[in-house]
Amino acid sequence: MEKRIFDILKDNLKNSYSPYSDYPVSAAVVTKDDEVFTGVNIENASYGATICAERTAIFKAVSAGKRKGDLTALYVMVGSGKVGMPCFMCRQVISEFLDRDALVVCFSTEGQREEYKVGDLCPYPFTSEDLF
Ligand code: THU
């Protein structure tokens, strides 16, 4: 499964719309039924309207009806040759839709791999329990 995801991520980098940063990012979220939802970063001339690859992938899964408990892992690849980490806006969204023990795996295009538990990557999240 992971080799397949690695290949999907690498191929999907070409779909990144990142003319402003020239920093393509590819992501994929996997469900417990082994469905794969991919995403890329999509930039905007206003800069602020940019969305990261991780949130694109998660929002595609959520739009298809997936919820916390359905999503088992998130995979990320940046095109720079290094391993890139999810930004903190994405970590907030990761906290909303992936369990604390779900995995976030960050690959470089060269096959370097770093693995984190959501709970380690997203300590002290703001959650619905803070609201109600
Ligand atoms: N980016 C992501 O797609 N994911 C991250 O977690 C880090 C940043 C994108 C946003 C922007 O298009 C480019 O990378 C440079 O910040």
C-alpha cells in the first residue's frame, strides 16, 4: 500500500497549481476501506486564498462523506527534494478529521520518510470540546 501511495503522490505533484511559490505539494488521505483521496496545493493571485495539499485531500474525503474514524492516514510529499511538514492551519484540520493515533507520513521525492502520530504532530488542539 505504501509503495502505491508513494507513486501516487509523486505522479500527483504534476497537478499542483503553484505558480507563485514554485513549491508543489501532493497529499493523499487513506480510509479504513483503502480508498485514497488525493490533493495538491492550489495557489491564488491573492496568495491568501491558497489551499494546501493536505487540506485539499482531507476536504475531498469529507466532501465524499468521510468523517473522523474513516480516515486512517495522511501522506504528504513536497517537490523540493526534502521532507516537508504540514503547516499549522493544516494541522488544525488534521486534528478535526483524523484520530489522535492516525499516522501522518511525510515523504521526499527521493524516498526519505518521516512518520508521526497525529497526536504528536498536533498537541493541544482546539476542538469541539472547547466550544461546548
Ligand atoms: N503548502 C502545502 O501545500 N502544505 C503545507 O503544509 C505547507 C505549505 C503549500 C502552500 C503554498 O502553495 C506552498 O506550499 C508554499 O507555502
